[in-house]
Amino acid sequence: MTRKCGRSGAGLGAAFAARTALDQMEDESRTWTLDEAPGLLQSRRSILQATWDTMGWIYFREGKVGEAESYVKASWTGRQSAEVGKHLGEIAEAKGDKAGALRDYLLALDTYPKYDAMGVHAGPPAAAKDLQDRIAALTKAGVKSASVEGGVQKLRMIPIGAAAGLNGVAEYRILVSGDAIVKAKPSGEKRLVGGEERLLKTKLAGFIPPASKANLAYTVMLNCHSGVCEVVIEQ
């Protein structure tokens, strides 16, 4: 099942504006060197990823489910938010993947803070009601999802294989192009000898849409222990 809507003048205008803005942001991202202020690159990355979600949702409303999924999934992989997770779930439902939709809705719900500013346990806000209703409807229909144990936090911890002699934890800034880390530099006081080289051998699949030539910049923790390493991605 796909959703379609007429390509009205307003719709065409919105799509053109989003595409133009996206092209400009992706072009600009290819100039990043990691010498820029980390906060600046984090902000620009977040805006780029949000625009991928916008572009994906435009494709979805046009009935282009495949293109929609590629953009929304990349936005979600690198920047988990409730709205993007909900979009991913709606795309899964349109494809007939109800189990996948339930998983996406559960993870989207998990993006909401569990505690308020005073450290008091807080339930999901009113904005989460639509997600809760979707989860309830699928569950009532007997749909079961794959495990979401660990929630969105687990999505930010990416196993990258053998430690190759490394042991310890250190912070790095990385530049991602396609599915490869093309540049890595230490960002904290602690160093792991050979850490940059290990990161440069790492693949981060799904962070950038296949049709995009954008770069992404992240601060990550390289955590090597018990003979294996993982990359922990900042949000």
C-alpha cells in the first residue's frame, strides 16, 4: 500500500524548496574538515538530518515509498527523534511490515525523556499519545515486534569488530562520507594508540541516504574491551 496525493502547486513548491535547501546543505557539508567548532558542525548536521526527514516525508506523500524510506531511515539512524521514528513506522506500515512498524513506534516512544529536570520519573508527554495509540492498535491486532531491549541508547552503540590490540576508551571527532569514516582525530585528553587507524577501517552503514553525497561530522567514543570495539555515537 502507498499513499498518494496530488502534486498541487503548493506541494511542488514545498518539494522544490526542500530539495534546493538540501542540495545547499549537502554541498556545504563536503567542505567540512573537523577543524570547525564541534557545536557548529553538530548544529548543521542536525539541520541536515531533519531536512532528510522532511524530504523523505514529501516522497512518502507522493507515494514514493522506497525513496521516502531511504531518507527517513538515514535521518533516524543518525539522530533519533520521536517524529522521525513515527515517520519510519508509518512507512513500514505502508509497506505492510506491521512488526517493523511496531518496533519503530516503540523506539520512537523511547526517545522521550524518562525523568524531568528535577530527576523525578515522568511518563511520556501528551505529544506521545498518537504513538501510544498506534502501538496499542498494533498490539491489539496481535502484532509482535523484534526486541527493542536497550531502546534508542542501544542504537547509538555500534559494534565494529576486533580491537586489534586496543583497550580502553577515548573520544574522537569523525567525518563520515558514504558508509566510511574518512577522517578521525582525538578530541579529548585520553588517547588510544592506533585508535584513529581503527576508526578509519570502520563502516557506518545507513547514516547517509544512498542518493546523497553529504558528509556528516560526529563526536564519538571509541570503546575497546575484551578484544572487541564499539563506537558510541553522540546524539
